Amino acid sequence: MPASISISAPPTWYVKCSGAKASTADSFIPSSLLNSLKTLKFPRFWPWQRVKMGPLTVSPMGFGTWAWGNQLLWGYQESMDSQLQDTFNLALENGINFFDTADSYGTGKLNGQSERLLGKFIREFQGRKAFQDDVVIATKFAAYPWRLTPGQFVNACKSSLHRMQIEQIGIGQLHWSTANYAPLQERALWDGLVAMHEKGLVRAVGVSNYGPKQLLKIHDYLKARGVPLCSAQVQFSLLSMGRDQMEIKKLCDSLGIRLISYSPLGLGMLTGKYSPSNLPQGPRGLLFRQILPGLEPLLSSLKEIAEKRRKTMSQVAINWCICKGTIPIPGVKSVKQAEENLGALGWQLSADELSQLEYGALESPSKMIQNIFQTS
């Protein structure tokens, strides 16, 4: 049975702004309490809801950190680190506690930079300690060809722990399956997941880029060894809702696996910020040039609902993923992006709106190119 998400309205707070003349009612409130209220810092948005993911309790949306260290695709520069710290702080202060990373995130000499930054930002967070303690990190370990034994995969986990300077990872994930080209290595990597879980290096284990057939195989393999499969991360969005994606979602629901949606905005194509005459720079521009012209029905539906809801197209696209019972992890590299993505929380698309969006997606001739590491 698909996971359902119930959303109720948060409490409304009324705080009198400073500078206004005190009313008669104010005289009944002690000045010390008024001053405290004036300085209170309330979240811009309040993702008060939490969802279960195996043994973990996480926000209904996480943030992805692929861009943190990636110069080729996302134009990362080390001068951006202070902005990324502000972005991380904003997320924590507004209830986001789930962050996805990978040991391969970062280009060239910056390999692993995403993990290093994430660990640094947690340590240097100046807000409430409870927010720090509540952070759940999901990192992915690459199935590099030289990682041939369970012990080598466990060592990869230990290296991630060292980079982030933490004692335990929330979810240790196999970044992709090697079943299509190195099936013997695949079994060793599975045993590596079991070992890192048994050693207490990770609280839970998950996979990424697994198709339905391999997902069922690893689920059964881990279950026989007493290790539950907590999550499955896959490209899932209005731009990527093909037969395999929907079959994976159905399988996850039946097995109690939480589906994590990466690229919920289609690398930015669903934001409404780009067009065939306004493309992003770099490799993304080549992909956008190929796909964007065939997305008119979907983008029109997104825009219509966004205007009606007084939301942005990005917020509508992310909310669709949440309504499907998944945990979307849009990438963020600026405070502005984080603020916009947070606006996807605290409300819910109607059944009619979901149908309208999905019809627009089906009517659009262009589809997202699938990850080459995705298995059957």
C-alpha cells in the first residue's frame, strides 16, 4: 500500500512588530516577554512533519549536495563555501535534517569535497545543538573497479567517516549496481554493506540506481542476513516517471523501502527558469537543448498550478514527489534555492492537480535521459 502523508496546518503566531505604539492590550503583557517575542526567530517555513525511513526519522524533503565540489557540471569554487554554509544553516533552522552526499562527489583533486564540507558545516553550525544532533547523513559509496572485496567496501565507509569527522553514518548506500558488467563484484559489495552495518559504522543501508529486478534480489539477500534494506534512491520526477520508475515505487511500497527521489527538478528543467533560447552553461545546456522543446504540455501544467497556488514551478514539482510518498532531495547551492525549495513543504497538491500534472507529463514527447548506471 503506498505511503500516505497527512499534513495538518501549523499553529499561527502573531508577534507585534517593534516600532509601533503599544496598544491597550500590550499593557497586559510584561515588557520582558514582549522583548523576548520580538527577538524570536521563527522558521520561514515549518516542515513540522517527519517520516520514517527504516530506523530513522527524517524531514519529508532532504537536500542533495552533488554540486558541493563539482566544478564541471555545477561550477563549484571554494569561494562558495561560506554561501554553502549559510545554505546548510538555513536548512537546519527550518527543519530539514536529511542530507544526501557521496564519496565520489567532487571533481579531480576535490574528490570527496561534498562529504568534507557537510561534516564541516555540521561541526560549525552555531544554532541549537538539538538541530546538529538530529542530522541524518546518507552517503553513497562508489562501486569503483578496485573495490573488489567486502573489506575494501568497509574501508570506503571508514574513509567517508574520516572525511566528515563523524562517528556513524545514517544511511550507507551502494551508489550503483555492477550486475551488468561485473556480477561477481556485486556480491562482494553487498557483503560490504552487511559488514559496515554489523560493525555499527552505519545505522541503515540503502542502494542507488537499482532497477526493480536487482532491487528485489538485494532486498532478499540482505534480509536473509538480518540487515533490512532501508532506502532505494532513483531518478524520480514528473520528467522521469517511466515504467521502471513506477515499478520501483510499487516494489518499494510493498517491501517497506523508502524511495528517495534524486533530480526531482530534472536538473533544473522543471523550474521554469530555462527555455530553448535561454539555456544553462556547460554540459547541462546540451541536454536541455535536446529535451526542453518537447516539454511544453508538462511545463504549462506546472505553470498553471503554480500560479493558482501562488507557488513556484519548482515547489509544485517537488510537492508532487512528496505526494507520491517519496523523499525528494533537490540540490542546493545557495540560500535563495534553499528558501524556494522549502516552500514545497506545508501544503499538498489535490488529486485533480496530481492528475493534471501526470497527464501533462505523459503528453510531453520528451523524457529525461536515464542514468547509465541504472540497472533492470
